[in-house]
Amino acid sequence: MVKSYACAGILLFAIGLFPLMAQDNTVAKEMAIKIADRIIASTVYEFKDVKTGKVYTSLDNVALNPDIRVNSKYLNWHYTNGVTNMALMELGDKIQNRKYEDYVLKNMKFIFDKTNQSYFHRLYDKTFREGGWRAVPRLTWHMIYRNKRLDDNGPMGASLITLNQRHPDEAFQQYVETTNHHLMVSEPRLADGTIARLWPHENTVWADDAFMAVSFISRMGEVTGEKKYFDDAANQILNYTRYLWCPEKQIYYHCYHTDNKEHGGGVSWSAGQWMDFYGDSDLLARMPEDHPMRDDVIKNFQMQASGVARYQGKNGLWHQLLDKADSYEEITGTSMFVFGIAKGVKEGWLHPDFIYVAWQGLKGMLSKISENGDVTAICVGTGIMPSTVFYYNRPTQENDPMGEGPVLRALVEMIDAPKYTEISANDQYDKIK
């Protein structure tokens, strides 16, 4: 295992002197189970006409109607459910309980059911013919058929890769292949290969896409063994650092506009930062030990960990705007920083001292989760705007996959996290001559 502890010194700034919480892995396990079980219990496999209120358990012989929607947010086709699916499968693996993987499989079987797919694909085609791109976002599963951006296919495709390894399915495989073609052929890129978007400026680099893309590409490398995927994923991570890293603040900006060479108002959004951090850790978990770019990716990961650690707040949480302590404490970014740091320590990518940051982050997370597993302080989905005011005023929500997936991944990683320990001064005095 490659180990480098050069960045550990920054922890002195980050962790402060407040008392260490009780380091109890059981709490993480129990809370993960509560959240996961609540999600499973609340999922219904039906459709609803949002105008009339009529509920359908089957779409056989039902006329095409744009007001008919899937009646559970956990069955929406959205990148946030991709993270939640990954987290649930990781929880099942960690505690050796198949029901969480079975739940993800049941959801995907429901979505890819031939009748369900036929209905909504025909509805999408009809709506698009009549109203174009602006008309289709109101439709259930429109992202499956639109397939024009990483939000449509990256994380959901990534979760399908893992599921399809365990439960091979022709529909799953076809979707993975379609997503692979999009990412490797159709996705807009800069001349150096960096994935970019055509909005809000043409060829804008979004921090979000380090996760949106690398979560899928790294898993393709894992299942195929092809070096090209790890090469591309590593280049994405390192190029995003070149475009987005702020050396003065030691964190990422949310975006970079290549046309005017501006960082979109100089905003460092917590959730954008975690997507870079998560993409990095996801890649390292799958990258071959002898890959020629692995050491560079590890150094990049260590740099990120040191950077985010210095912005941890006094309650263990990170703020919506990382460098703005007057912005609200937010659980999504916090969770993925806890996830990445805990994983980094366990894998030997980070100095063991960093686990203190993760334990304090877990304490902060638990302050935003109810005894029944209700998750609060989740920032809503957020695009790019050229002012911090927009980010300050983003609303929060409760029990949404936007935050539940990251929270679950962090809790799962903390189930077997090591305790923080330090060398006692009294034990060292005899070494001084």
C-alpha cells in the first residue's frame, strides 16, 4: 500500500482542541440501518396521475398521459439515486445482509420492466416530437431517454455496473453500454480531454463532473480491466485540479469558464468539492497498484484532504460555502468528506491522524439526523451562478437522496473506522537524552 504523510500537518489547524467524541462504530452501523430501512419501507411500486390522484399498479392498456409519474422518489432516474444505490449495496456488503442489494435489484427490475419502459419511452418520444427538449423534463424517467448529460447517465450507470456484475441482465448491460458510448464518444470535452459542459458558458468545467464521470469510468476499468479507463479517469481528476484548484484557499472552485477564464464568482461550494473528493477516492479504490498515474492521484487526494480539513467547523460539520463560516452547516458535503477521509486512512492514502477529522465529522452528521433516521440539512440540487448570494440562499430539504446517499456511504465507511490514538508525551520522555 502506498503511504505518504506529507500533508498531515494541516490537521493541527483543522481539528482544534475540542474534546474527542466517543468513538463508537456501533452508532454508525445502527444509524445506517435505520436510514436504509426507512428508505425501503417508504418505497412503493406504483404510478400516480398527479392531476387526478389516481394510482396505477400496472400500465397495461393505460393511455399515454404526461401527468402519470412513478410514485416514489427512490425510483426516479437521477444521479442522486445512483449514489444511494451504491451506498445501499455497500451497506449490505459491510454487514452481510442481502436485503439492501435485493432492494436495489427490485428497483432496477421495476424501472426496466418492459411494460414500464415501453410506456414512458413512447410518452417521451411523443412529447419530444410535440415540444422538444424543454417539454420532456416533466416526464418520469426522461433522463434515461434524453441521455445528453452526465446527470442523466453517469452515477446511475455506475451503480448498474456493480449490480449487473452480481445479477446479469440484458437491459442493465445495454444501458451500461449506452452510457459508456456517451462518456467515451459523445460527452463534450476540451482539447486536452477534460470533460466540460456547454452551459452556463460554452465549455465550462464543473467540479460536479469529476464524480459524475469518474464514478462510471473507474468501474468500467474495474470490470473490463482495460487501462484506457483508468488513464481517462486519472486524467479527469488531475485536469480538474489544474482548472479548479485555488492554491491560496487549498480547495476547489465550483467551476471554470474557459471562454473568459473566470471561476464563476470564486465560489467554493461544499457539494461541488465533495464530488471531486469522492471521484478521487472512488478511482483509487479500483485503480491497479502498478498504474503509472496512481502516485499522482494519491498526492492529489492527500492535497484535497488537507484542504477540506482546514475548513471543518467547530461542530464537526462543513459549511454550504466551505470558506464562508456564515453560510449554513450542510450534511451532504460533510458526509462525503467523512467518507473519503475514513477510506483514505483505512487504505493508507492518508496519515492515521486524519481519522480524528472523520470522527468529528460523524458527530456533526449525527446532530442533523433524527433518532428515527430522518436526514436534515440537505442542500437542494444546485447549478452554477456567478455570485455567492445564490449559494447562501439555497434551501435545504429532509429525507432526499441528494443527501441520503452520501450520508449512508459515510456511515458505512465509519462502521469499521479505526479509533483515533496519539502518542503520550509521558511515554516518550525516556527517549530524550
